[in-house]
Amino acid sequence: MPPSITIIGLIHREETRAFGGAPLVMANLASHFARRGLAVEVLVFTRPGIREFPFHFDERVRLRLLRAQSRLGLFVQIARALLHSRPDAMIAGGTKANLLAAHATRLPGVTGRLWVMLHHNLSSEMAGWSQRKRARRVRLWRSILPRAAGLITVSEGVADDFVAQTGVSRDKVNVIYNPIVDPVFEERMCEPADHPWFRDAGPPVILGVGRLTAQKDFATLVAAFALVRQRRPCRLLIIGEGEEQERLGQLAAMLGVGELVDLAGFKPNPLPYMRAARLLVMSSRWEGFGNVLVEALYCGTPVVSTDCPHGPREVLADGRYGRLVSVGDPEALAAGIEEALDEEPDSRRLRARAEEFSVASIGDRYLDLLGLPRP
């Protein structure tokens, strides 16, 4: 019998078609483990109505969708699955999945070692919370970790922040960057970018990709674009959807660039747009890692990012592979955009950096940490 692993997590949490970075990581890891010859099962819970995910699972991965009206209902389904498959190892991602998986380890017959994951900054998640609510979240994490072999974070910054917020020993925390570049990445990148701006010889296109939420702070990007547009011709294309969409459209109109900013909505495959754009800009207030930066680098597209906590500085190696600017500062972001537009990109160098985040190499790091062989 081959070694077996079960991955448990939340796939969809918002009333949009957008998916966060954590589900992509789960899908990439599951597929890599299957290609390595492991028996892989993925337990995902999602809201009703979700039937398809905009990422690829290897055909050998057993995918189970769990839906229940209560946390207890989800726990029962997870427990039944684990007692049936009896995996050698388990990975959970997301606070709810981590908690339910930790509880499941108490069941007789669930013997596989559990590793829990954290994809975001705990301090950013708890910002604005009452002291009582923050204390509850810290207690929750301190109850989860004794049931787990360890915590895996997606950046050194997330790890350091977690230790500072919880007082957990740093020895309990492991850092493995996100596995982004998968075997079908090239094929997906070379699909056509279906937008009229990429079919004309007009001004360069600046691209933003992500959920239209306060965290991603596309308002600062729109304001920065308006400053750049005063000095040179260019256009701004933003791919994504979310609650900030109407506000961003109004802001662009107010700044006089409404016709030059296109909020193009959700695209299941943003890679062709990254390849066709002159520049990708990430304006986030905080991140855990910053998957879109790696995706753009692999496409050979220069990037400008806010130096937000905590992923971009690590992905861009302290600015060697892209510009880092202050958070929430339209003038600084505009200056970074103009500097990047004035430079000739070294696409091969950018792509080489992105290849360091391949699914193959990082997936094997997971296997090594989990103590599983590479059949």
C-alpha cells in the first residue's frame, strides 16, 4: 500500500467566484502528492451552490465535498472520512479546518500525524478586535497546536508574527513557501488574453489582480494610476470581483480616469493577462505570501508591490526582483510604477526567480517535513 495523506480545508468562503490563495496551494500539493505515488484524499467544505473550482486536481486525487449546517455536522463528516481512510498524515488549512482536524485526532483510530497551516498574518486578522476576542483566538491556536505535529506558515514574516501574537515556541513553527508553478502553468499562460486592450497598439496596460476587498487596497492603485496618467499615456486593467467594485469605479470617475480603468471582473485564468500586460502592481495592505507576484514573474512581467506584511519582501528578495513601495501611499506607488515602465524587463531573470516556487520542489519539502517517502 502506498503512503496516504488527507488534506482538509475550506475552498470557498465569499459570495463571489473568487478564490483565495490557500485553496490553490491545497490543490497544487494534492496533485503533487498524487504524482509522487501517494494515496491522496482532499476533504473540502464550501457553501452550497459551488460545484467547480478554477484550479486543477490530478485525476488520482479523491475529492470529497463536505456540506453541513453546523460545525458539528462538518466534524462528523471529517471524522467518518478519516476513520475510513486512516491516512498516514494529515494537513489542514484554515482556522475552522485546523480546529476540526485537531479535534479529530482525539478519536481512536485516527493515528496519522496532523500538520496545520496558516496562510495569513494573525495580527492583521485580529486588527480592530476587542481584547476579549483576540484572547479567544489566541487560546484557540494554543489548543490546536498540542494536537498537531507542527504549524506550517507560508512566509517567515507570518511565522514571526504568529509567535509574537501567541507566545508559541518558534520551534513549533515551520516555514514553507507556497507551491505556485505547476506542470500546466506554461500551457495556461499561453492561452489568449481576451481583452481588446491587448489587441491594439495603444498605451501600455498596467494590471492588478485580486479580490476587490479593503485588504487588496485597489483604491490606492487607482489613485496612483491617476497620477501616472497625468505624465504619460497608460491604461489600468483590474481583474477580480468583490464588495469594493462600485467604489473603485466611482473613484476612477472622480479622478478623471474612468474610461482608462477597466474593472474586468473575475477571470478563472489570469495568467494570459499577466503575460500580456506591461506591468503587474500589487497594492495590498497585508498578505501572507503574495501568489500573484510569483505568477507574474513566471510570465516575465515586471512587478511593483507594496512592502506590506509579510510576503512580498520575501518573494521579491528584498526588492531584487521587483520594486517595493510604502503601503497606502499613492505617490510612492506612482513613482514605482513609472520607474518600472522606464526599464527594459529581464524576463528570463524574473522567470528564474519564479521557478524557485515550483510545485515539484516545494511539494517535496512538504513530504520531507511530514516524514513521507517519495515513491
